[in-house]
Amino acid sequence: MSEDNKVNNETERESHLDLFDLIKALSNAGVKYVVCGGVACVLQGVERATYDLDISVSFEENNLRKLLEVMKNSKLVPRIPEPVENLLDEKKRKEWFEKKGALVYTFLSGNTPLQLDVFLSYPKSYDELLEDSDEIMIDDIKIKVSSIKDLLFVKKLIDPARDKDLMDIKELEKIYEQKNKPG
């Protein structure tokens, strides 16, 4: 392979951040988060595709600053036309949820379908999710993932439930039963 092709391949790889690159970047930066939603379902054993990473985070200012640094380095930008620093403002987050019905703050990739959704409101707090989370290793990185029990709890609250949520519930219940089968 020529040097030009090597450079082009490396540049292309850098510009096509994937879900696991993003998860690793968050973990390596020390962001306190728990993976929720579709990616958590996949990591728990459900077979399905997803392009967005849903996370619950600790809203401590230092943690949010780490998150914003990862977003900047990953070239992910906010979906809404507001300064990203507003995510640090508890009043703004509350306003987005209460006045605009925003459940998540979304970061988008400019050149892939990848997006990161940071929950502004979730049926369980970050601390509750963290306490019950499962730890999964990917490439020597420990990732906190919402437990099957918590995923089922949240999925069953979705009203109206989407087809993919109903399928997730069915698969998660099967996996939960298999994991907790006596003997």
C-alpha cells in the first residue's frame, strides 16, 4: 500500500467514529456514565442494529466538562442551536425538559449516522442505574451498562411502545430468564 493510501485510510478511519470508539473515548476520559437504550440492549445480548448511544451521566460540573471535551475531540456537535456550554447549566437543562419536552441532549456526527443522546430526564437516576449496572469489558475498558432489569423497567414505561421496544422487551425477558434459571 502506498503512503498516500495509508494516510487516506487513517484519515477516513478517524473521520468515521463508531459507537465503540465513542464509548472508549468516554471511558478513557473518565466520564461517569451508564450506557442505556439500544446499545445497552445489544451489550446485554439482544441482536439488533442501532446508531445512537444513549447514556445517563453524572451531572457534576467536572464530569460534564469531560463529556464536552470528548464531544469536541470526537467532532460531535449539538443538534439544538444553543451553545454546548448550556449543558453545564442546571436551570437550562430543567428548562429544556419542562418547557420543550426534551428528554435528551443530542450530539450529532457530521459525516456518519452516529449520535449521542445524553438523558436530561430518565425514569431512574444516574446513581440508581450505576448501582444496578453491569460491567462489561471491551478492549480492556470497563463499561457500565444498564442492567437487564433496569432496561426492562424503562422499556415497559414507553407509551406508546414502538415495535423495536416490544422486540427488545421480548428478547431481554428471554435473556433474563436464561441468566436467572435455577441450576
